[in-house]
Amino acid sequence: GQNIDQPTEMTATEGAIVQINCTYQTSGFNGLFWYQQHAGEAPTFLSYNVLDGLEEKGRFSSFLSRSKGYSYLLLKELQMKDSASYLCAVGDSNYQLIWGAGTKLIIKP
Amino acid sequence: GAVVSQHPSWVICKSGTSVKIECRSLDFQATTMFWYRQFPKQSLMLMATSNEGSKATYEQGVEKDKFLINHASLTLSTLTVTSAHPEDSSFYICSAQTGGWTEAFFGQGTRLTVV
């Protein structure tokens, strides 16, 4: 079956760095997405990785290792507004997004 | 980025009535749109894939006669929840993809409460 695992909840301090991990097992692979979702709102796109390595975009970076079925989202210089759920999603062989349950990130002052 | 507009943002309806949710791609043509449902503290669950001009493809366990999907044009897909019940109360989100596979664009979501 298809499965995406990510931690349910993480807590970090304002100004610090946090890494959210995602492991996946899917039928085929057509890229991995990270989305941010604030409560009661639709997800917003953060990053897309299809090749191995690190993609950096401002305070956010995303890493992918296809051989390990592993990705992480790295958030630097955390701000209170970063408190949200972070969703990992993988495109399978049918280009259908398979979603993880999301990681709720709590930022403390 | 591309814009997807979903309407209404929230709706309260009586049990037994029907509710229609619209999803429009404003500045691009979306041959495929996806409808998701999300219960509190849970992940997005794909309900169906909507293809312009053809019947929607429903995920296992989703009643196609209860959740009617119409994708009449390249910019509009609608989801109608028929004979709504309180257990249908949820957050419904649509998304659309352009021809390329780089991003799924989401509508704002619709909070449905059935009383």
C-alpha cells in the first residue's frame, strides 16, 4: 500500500531552526511536495522536489533522497506566523497526490 | 501563481438539503480538478478527480450519488452534496493543476456545517 509518515506534532522556539521529516512508500514517484496549512485554510505551496538534494527558498529548505524514500523540510529563523501544519505529499505513478497526515508545528516565544 | 477560487467559503445547511460548491480556475485552464475532504486534525482525503467533459473518478468509499461532481468547462467544477447529513460536515477543498506537474493550486476551501 501507499504510506506517508511524518511526526504528528513538533514544538520549537521563535528564532530557532526546526526540521520536519517525511518518509514515504508509494507506487511510483513523481515528485514530493511540502505545503503549509493554517487552521481552517487551504494548503499553500512551499516546495517541490523531484531530484535528490537540497532546494533552498529563503527561510525554508527541502531535501529529498529518493533511494531512502525520505524528505525533510527545514525552517530557519522561526517566526510565530510559522505556527501551522506542514503537509508532505507525494505524486504517485498516476500523478495523484498522496498526502501525509501533517505535522502540527507549535512555535513558542 | 495560478488562482483557484472556491465558493462559498462557509455554509450552514439543514439536514436533508443539498449544497453546491463551486471551484473556478481564474487565469488558467484546468483539465483536471480534484476534490478533497478534511476532517479536523486529519489529512486531506481525495474524494474524486474531475475531468472536463467526462465523468468524475471517485475514490473508494465515496458515494458518487451523494457527492455529485460536474466539470462542464475548463475553468469550472462543482461539487454538490446531496441530502446532507451532520456527518457530512467537513472542510471541502478543490485543487487544480496546469499542464505541468509542478504545483497543485488550491481553492480557499469550504467549511460545511450540516445542522
